[in-house]
Amino acid sequence: MSTPPEDPRLRFVRTDPASRPDDSDLTVTLPPAEPAATLHLPSPSSAAGTGTGTAAGAAEGETRFGPGVPGASGTADDRATEIWRGTLTPDGSSGVPARRRRPWWRRELPSLLVVVAVVVAVVLGMRSCAAARSPLHVVGATVTAPEVGRCARTVLVTGVLRTDGNPGTVDYRWKRSDGTASAVLHQEVGENVRSSEVVLRWSFDGHGTMKATATLEVLSPDPVTASAVFTYDCS
């Protein structure tokens, strides 16, 4: 087993031991301290180089704001900081309000306006084309009475309106020889239609004989008149 080194401060020498061998009074002389025996404490600046000094210096020189000590990214400290700032709600959703979408009718409004404009243009174009056509004209009319049976209750008188093929409306009325007349009637005529039939129902009652005349009177667009004569016999 090795012997521990001797402390140099404990070394001593006897003063003149040969001349005074029986002298019990010894003088102890301590040699000057060696540099290795001097203990030097590290200065604050040198302590900053060690791990402990670094942590202490960082702790003393750090200034913090907000709720608590900042932690690593994604930790509970970050969540607490974001909740405190209002950028995160406690349930985990973002506290920043989402951008509100516009209603569908505001997004589709330009397209709807285009469609409405096209429809209006088509309708106006059709009306312009209709107005540009030539007006309807009645070029003639005929009236035909059928063979009347004995004591017939109703006689059907047929009138034919001849037109020029343009569309339009014919206003007409029936006149009877007994002095009565119908109200003004209207006959719609389509495009390229050149003849239209109109009917008069003349009712009879009683016994006797009467010569009857039915007249078709066109009022517009052109004045035209046509008549037919028949005999009612129930003697």
C-alpha cells in the first residue's frame, strides 16, 4: 500500500542538530508555501465557462413575459401561452375567427344577372320580330247554311274567314234576320293559316214557316260581310 504524500507545509528541519544532540528544544522552520498548495477560487467570469455557471448566468440574465416559463414547441406551456394570447381556445381549436363565406346568391349574382340579361334580350327580340311582321288581313268570307230538316230545333250556320297567312286576331259578329245580333267575337289566326271557321247556332221553336238570313260581319282588321239564307218549316 502506498504512503500518502506528505504535506509540504508540515515539513520541518532541526536547527543545528549535531552541535546540540541533547537539547529538547527544537526550532521548527516552515518553508515557504509552494504554488501547488495555494487554493484559488474561480472568478465569476471564469465560472461562466462551466455547465453550472452557464445555467446560472442564463437564469440571471433571462427576462420573461407572459404566463409562465416558455417551453419547447408543442408543449403544454405553448398551449397555455396561445390560450392567454387568444390564438387558441381551450378545446384545441384556433381562436382566430375563420373567414366567413359569402352567401351563395352573392357568389352567383353575376351569373344570374347575365342569364336575366340574355332572357330579356331574347324576349325583346321576339317582340321586335313580331312587330316587324306584316299585319293580318281578311281577304274574304263565306257563309253556308245546311239543309234544314222539318221542325229542326237548331240550325248550324258555318262561316269561313279567308286571311293572307299572317298571324293576328279577327273581330267579328253574327247578325240574324229576326233583328238580333251576337256580341263581338274574336278569332285567333295563326301564322300561315289562310282560312278559319266560325259557327252560328240558331235555335227555333214552334210551328210555322220562316225564311231566315244569317250574316257574318267582320269588324277588323278589314270590314268584310257574308250572308246565307235558309228556310225553317214546321207546319
